[in-house]
Amino acid sequence: MRKERLIVPTLAIIAVVWMAAQLLSSVLFERSLRQALEDLEARGEWRVNRTESHQGWLSSQGRVILSPLLGRPWRLELTYSARHGILSTDVEGTVLPRLDTVLQQAVGEVTAPSVPRWQGRYHTLSGHSELRLALAPFVIQQNGRDLAVRGGRLRLEGVFGDWRLRALFDQLTLTDGMAQLAIGPTVLESRYTYIDDAYHFAQRDHLHIETLTLSYPSYDIQFSPLDLNSHMVLDESELRIKGELEVGDVMVPSQAPDMPLLNGRIEMELSRLNADAVRQVIRRLRQEAAWGDASLPMAEGLLARLEPDLRKVLSDSPRLDVTTVAIDSPLLGIRLDADGALFFDARQLDELSVVNLDKKKEQAKWLERIDGDFTWHDAPTVAALWLGLPLGTRELQFDVVRGVWRINGRPMPELWPQ
């Protein structure tokens, strides 16, 4: 009899616990989603607009619109529908790309069998999220040009402060009359780590293109493979961007089917970009976006208002280190092994204008701020002959003084007629 009396309270407690767990799952999912959107916007690259949000105990729905912060040539409309469980939340939705009127007229029509759908899961206890998206083949047509994408897959996963992305795209083919560019398969792997509001962040990216082929009726060029690695870090003092490009064999089958035209690797790093100024530029861009309307998020005169902050980004005298240039041409019998650095003179920055940088006079003023040097080690005889140096010259020293190039202490010869 006593056991029977405990059934009802036990069931009531279980129901209360279940409802509380459901509510907690809903609240934590909502908080995680809001935080993720704020983190995305904090990077200063995206405009995030959450147009709909309906939160419930058992399910939630909403719509988010993403667009580039600078202008709105296109946008992504993401819908989501979440089913909350005690330990996890299952999410699904659609991704619909939209082009503005001008870009739509330029690009043309997009044909696809269906609207892309995505699926994801949020783990309540750990805060770990994962998202999967499959793209069906689609075609963009414009004035006789076709861009065909066979399809792709995307996976995004992580927790607050640490996100990983892996995207795989099947072959992409651009056809323009008799010419054709084919890229793929392509794999993009990215990891983004950060602290609150992206005050400090680090991002690593690796893009691998298995094959890139450019075909014309008379000849074709094939790259196989291409690898691009980048590492960007914003810390307390500076923004550093390091990149490495590895080029596999570049073949011209119609001219030399068995001998590569070239292959090699280039590695460089841009540093000394003032961190506080970079953060100020990001804050100003977000503020400008908040002031804008739906059709014109960035008001006119933006570059002029950003100019003081952009100049401050250069206040620590940025430098570009080219640590490795190793390019080999078996077909031509030439090898390039070089390294060097360029420096920017940051004194009296108020004399420079970002707004007028499109004018030749202003460009000359910026070039006068650049100094540096590059060394071509073990240069071939033909390079010395081409540059008007003695045939026995084995090391070529390129110096840049106030934007003017010199080679082994001599003025750089004019290589191409004006």
C-alpha cells in the first residue's frame, strides 16, 4: 500500500525534472545560438540580422540573415527548427542565397533541384555543437557563360572559443565559349579560436585543390595540386598574417606533356599591424553597419571616416617577410631560390591619404615609404644576362630604397617597354 502511495509523487517528480530539463535545454540552446551570432559579428566581417525567433520548451524556430559587412551584394537566409531533448537538441533548416538586383542581373539565373538543407545537433551538457550541410549540384548561367558545381559537403563543429570547419566541394567548372576552367575536388579545413568579443583570435586555414585545369582550343594548362596555408593572429600588440603557397607540377600538355613547366613554394608573413587600431576599425565598421538601413548599410564617406584609424594600423611600421621563394622550372632549366623583406616607413602618417590612393600622385607618396631587400641565391647565368650584369654573377641583391629598385648596387634596368 505504501508503494502505491509513492507512485504518484514519484511520477510528479519525474515530470517536474523532465520539464525543468527541457526548459534548461531550451535556454542553453538559445544562449549558445545568441553567443555564436555575436561572436560571428565580432569578427567585423559579417552583418548578422536575426529577423525571427520563437523559443519554446519542446521546440524553437527562427530565421537569421547573414551578409557582408561592407555592402550587401548578396545575403544568406538561414531558417532553423530545433527539437529540444534532455541531453541534446536536434536542429534542421534551410540555406537560401539571395543576390541584390544589380548582382542578380550580372550573374544571371541559378538553377538547382531544391533549396539546400542543413542539419545539426547541440549537446546540452558540454555545449558542443555540430552542423552538416549538403549541396546539390547547381548551375549559374549568364550571357553564354556557365558555372556548374557538382555538389559539396560542409561540417562545422565546436564550442565557445573554438570552432572547426571542413568543407569538400566536388568539381567546379566555368565555361565561357571555347574556354573552360575546371577546379576540384577542393577541401577547405579551418580552425578559429578566440576570446570573448574576438579581442584576441587566431585562425588557421588550409585550402587543397587537387587539380586546376585551364583549357583553350589551342592549348591547356594544368596545376596539380595547389595548397594554400594561412595563419592569422590578433594578440595584444599586433595582427600577424602568415601564408604559404605550394604549387605542384604545372603542366602544358600540348607543348611538353612529360616535363613540368614549374613547381615550388612561397612563404611570407605580414606583421606589425597595430592591434588596437585593427580592433578600432572593426568596432567602427560594426557601428557603421548598425547605422545603415536595409538597402544601404554603409553610408557614403565611410573611407574618409575610417582614414584616421586605417593610418593608425600602420603606425608600428609594418613589415613583409618573404622567408622562402623556391620555384623550379624543369622545362626552362631555371631555379629561383630567394628571400627578403619589405618595410613601411610610418613617420608622419598624416601626410598620406587613403581616400586618394587611387590617384597616381598619392600612390607615388606611398611607394616612397617602402624600403627593403631581396636576395636571389645561386642565380643562373641567363638571369644575370637578362639584368645586364656580368655573366659570372651568382648572387643577385635587389634593394628597394624609397620605392626605387636597384640590382647589385645598379639601377634596375627596364625589362618591359612602356
